[in-house]
Amino acid sequence: MAQPSYMRACLLIKPGKIQLAQIPVPLPGPGEVLVRIEAALTCGTDVKAFRRGHPMIPMPAVFGHEYAGVVAAVGDGVEGFSVGLEVMGVHSAPCGNCFYCRRRDFQLCESLMDSKVLGSFAEYLLLPERVVRQNLFEKPPMISFAEAAFLEPLACVVHGIRRSGVEGARRVAVIGAGPIGLLHLLVLKAHGMEVLVAGRRKSRLEAALTCGADRVIDTEEGGDLRTAIRNWTDGYGVDMVFECTGQPSVWQDAIWYVRKGGTLVLFGGCAPGSLVSYDAGRLHYDAITILGVFHFTPADVLEARRLLVEGKVVPGPLISGEYGLEDVPRALERLISGDGIKFVIYPGTVQERKELS
Ligand SMILES: [Zn+2]
Ligand SMILES: [Zn+2]
């Protein structure tokens, strides 16, 4: 089936304003692949951009970056992808020869952010050669498009957990029960950890229990989280804490939840310029490691894909509902008001989907 020359796409015009527009379907150049989006997911970054703008998301422009779909067209020289193949991928890939790539710190590639592709809240997405070569894969039939679209956030989580050296840990705490906190929970359970999740909102904590949390703590109920975590660990503190809120106060408090010799992994990004301070005695005499983590490498994407494909990570409980492209603003508004974890955006309307199925 030939693809049309125009497609429906969500344009983020300015914070708070999204327009559903008809724009030309891009044509793949050498090495590029055009994907017909079957499912996209909302992400915290999209919510931030919609709420108050985001330095990494230009406006006005197409946006959305988590996706899975079907190959609609391929450019010259593309190998391994043919029209009709079901695919899952991420929206960025490292260059392979900058200062950081040569040191294998691919997550810090100097042109990572400039070369990333946005626009999964649309009927089609054109993937650059770099992504096609490194971070695009066949989607096996045993996972749905919506599940496959978790590849990117899951790769970020896999990266931080891999760098933490979690193998030596047994009891860990995840602070924050949003989508990223819950993905941490799923990966840590896949590693066989006992996991405590502390966060807000009943629905999210219920999702944490569904995802296998051994203990959940509602931080809105008051009470001292430090004491609760100590009580859960015979007074010692957990082996590792994964901070997933991006709040400076939480970054600071989290140092008190780890045992001596433990590791605090800072995943949630605070606004640049935020200052945090730590008790020097805790860091030195209690030999605590603090680890900052960001983004992912192609190896993390492969591992995330393995976890999804082998059913080691089943992200279904994180999906709070599904919408068509015209309802992207509604999905983002629900997330801003604290309702829901992640929404699936199907490029067809919900009505069209009902008629198809
Ligand atoms: Zn994302
Ligand atoms: Zn590079």
C-alpha cells in the first residue's frame, strides 16, 4: 500500500498549545527509514514541554519520541529493514567518533541531542541513518506495539541500573512512583531484588504493587521515610537507592536511606543550577557512593529490548489509557493533574481503532 503524501501530526506550538495539522510525509534519504507509527507513548519530557517548554524540544514543531510501528519506506542502502516489517526503536544514537564515543561513554555523545528525532505523535516518523544502523530492531509478534514503545524509557532505566553494579545488592529502594520509578521497579525485580517503592498517589502505589513491589510507602501519609526504610532493613538501610523524582530535597534526603557502603543513584534530573548538600561524614566514614546517570548506550537498548521480548519486564500496568492523536492535549493534561502514569497514543482515532478491531 503506497503511503499518502500528507499525514496528521501533533505540533507543539507553544507551552499549553498543541495543534493537529496536516503536514507532508517525509521521504527517506540514503540510510533512512520511514516508520508508520502504530503506538506512541507519553513521557515526562513531553509533559514538561507542554507545561512550560523544554530546552531539548523546539517549538513550534512535531514532538513525541517513544514509538513502535511498521516500516513504510526505506532509503537507499538500508539493510535488514523492508517495507511491512514491524519495528521498535529509540529516537537517538551516538556518532561513534567524538571525544566521548571514543571513550565508549556513548550516552554522552556530543551530537546525541542535536541528532535525535522527534515527532512520534504523528502518523509517520522518519528515522535518521544513525538510529537505523544502531537502535532500530524488528518487533517480535509476542509483544504489542504499545509494549514495544517502552524501549526508550526502559533503556534509560537499564543504563542507570547497569552502572550502579546492582548485582551485589539485595534490598533496594526506589523513590518516586511515576513511570520511571515503576520501570526501575520492574527491572530491579527482574534482577531478583527486594524492592521498596516510596511515592505519592494511591493509583501509582497500587501499580507498584501490581508490578511486584515488596513494600510500598505513601509519602503523602506523613511519617518518616528514613525510619520506615531502616525498619524494613533491620536498622541498616538499603543497599541502593534509586532516586526517580528529580527534586533537590529528595536527592538530599535519599543519602540517609542507604546502608554503609551503599550506593545512591541519582536518576531524576533536577533543574541545572539546583544545589544540594550532603553530610561529609556520611559520604566518607560510611563510604557511600553517589552516582549520577543520564541517557543510555546502544548496549542498554539491546538489553532493554531483551527484557521486553523475553517477558522479563512487562510494562502493561503502567499504561493508564489510550487516545488518538486529537487527544494528545487531554492525555498530557491528565498527567499534569497527576492522573495516570503513561498513555498510549494511537495515530488513528479511538473510533477508527474500534472499527478496525
Ligand atoms: Zn521518554
Ligand atoms: Zn559521539
